[in-house]
Amino acid sequence: MEILDGKKISNDIKDEITVVVSKMKEHGEKVPHLAAVLVGTDGASLTYVGSKVRSCKKIGFESTLIHLSEETTEEELLKQVDALNTNPDIDGYIVQLPLPKHIDEQKVLMAVDPDKDVDGFHPTNFGKMALDMESFIPATPFGIMELLRRYDVETEGMHTVVIGRSHIVGRPISILMSQKGKAANSTVTITHSRTKDLASITRNADIIVSALGVPDFLKADMVKDGVVIIDVGITRVPDESREKGYYITGDVDFKDVSKKASHITPVPGGVGPMTIAMLLKNTLIARARHTA
Ligand code: GUN
């Protein structure tokens, strides 16, 4: 059994980007600048955005955090988005999700300039991705593909079962895994909360990508021997005995499922760090496109 070490691979990717940024600096070029918009004080979002900004500093990117109050109106947020679209200093930016209930998420994502949409959430980028055209690929699915590629996991002709149909993970990863090209060419089944007899489907999977957000959902009796497990679930479970008052766990019952798996991502330290690395990669790509 091999652990797919997202922490290690994400550090490799960040090191590679650091080298490129150092060269940019040497040549007196502008370095990539990533901005993040955070509305409200959701604990997990604060952690993710903080981590993204810290990673930028570490690899030599410029970064800007725009932290708006929970009471920010949709109009105010759209104004902020417009300002980022027209600011030539910003190469790419993200609007951290989820947004407060009173803001129409779709409307905000539609307002992001597709050329700065390093999250790959704008319909233009999503459509281009689905049509095999050059685009920004959402960071989590991009990270999963990169992890599979760097560990040489065979995907060609394999049956990949995706659990979850979210716009951020399930839907895009189902598209990427079925596409032509390296680390793809797989046969994909996408499953969700209305799927009947899910276990009969997951038992037939060569690769399982679980993006459900239910701790310990995937049990050993739901998978076959030699399965490749990609656990995208990140759930905070309250636990007063821990310093932070919670611990992080995935969708997969790691202890038992890892006994049957050929490859498995841990949580934490699997897909999570890859997401940040690929967001940085997308920002580097955005910078290069703006220079070209
Ligand atoms: N919320 C959870 N994952 C993500 C992500 O990848 N990007 C943004 N913007 N928000 C998220």
C-alpha cells in the first residue's frame, strides 16, 4: 500500500514555483499577485484563506487579503470584484466560498473576469475545461490529477467512481478523469445522495474519489482489493481534548480501507495541500498569460 503524500508533492510543486519566481525577480519582472476575498468569519474559510496567503509569501508571490464583514451586501461585493477585475496589478483572485446566505454566489462568480479566475469557477473556464480547451482548472480536481500523475497511478481504462456532484470537486473531477490524455482515459461513474445501492457501485471501482463530507463514510466492505482511494472530505469534528477544539477527518475509514487499498490519500496531508499548490500554479499561469 502506498500513501499518496499530498503534503510532500505540494511542497515539491511549491519549490518548483519558487525557482520560477526567483528567476522572475532576477530578471526584474513583476511577480505573480494573488488576491483572496473573504466575506464573514467562517472558521474553516479563515483557515484556508490564511493558508493560501501564507503560501504566497513563502514562494515569493505578492498577495492581498480582502476581508469583508458578514454584513457586506451583494452590491458591495460585486463592486469589489469589479475593482479586482480592473486592477492591472492583480493577476488572479478567488472569492472564498461559501458566501453568506444573502449573497447570490452564482452572480458573484459570474462577475469574475475569466482571465483572473484562478479558481476556475466561471462558466467560461468550466466550459473550456469540459471541451478540452486551455482554461483554469479548479484547484482541487487539478491537484488530484497532479497527485495521480506524479505517483504514476494507472488510470487508463480504469473504472473511476466519484462520490459527490459538487461544482467544485465532483463534477469537474468526473470530467477530467474521463478525458483523453495522461492521468485520465478512465471510465467514470458519478454518484450522489440519490444513488441507489452505492456500495454495489463502489465495490466495482478501481479508483474512488470521495467528495462527500461525511466522516468515515466509506468502509472496507464497500471497496475491492487494490482500489485507489482519493479522499477529498475535510470535516471538522468537535473534540474538546484537542488544542484547537476539533480534529480534521476525511470521508474514508482510513484504518480499515487502507488495508485493502493499493494507494490512498491521508486526511489531513492528502488532497488539501494539493489544492493550495495548484491555486498557486494557476496564479503563475495567469501571470504568464498576462505577460504574453
Ligand atoms: N471553498 C472550498 N473550497 C474552495 C476553493 O477551492 N475555492 C474557493 N474560492 N472557495 C472554496
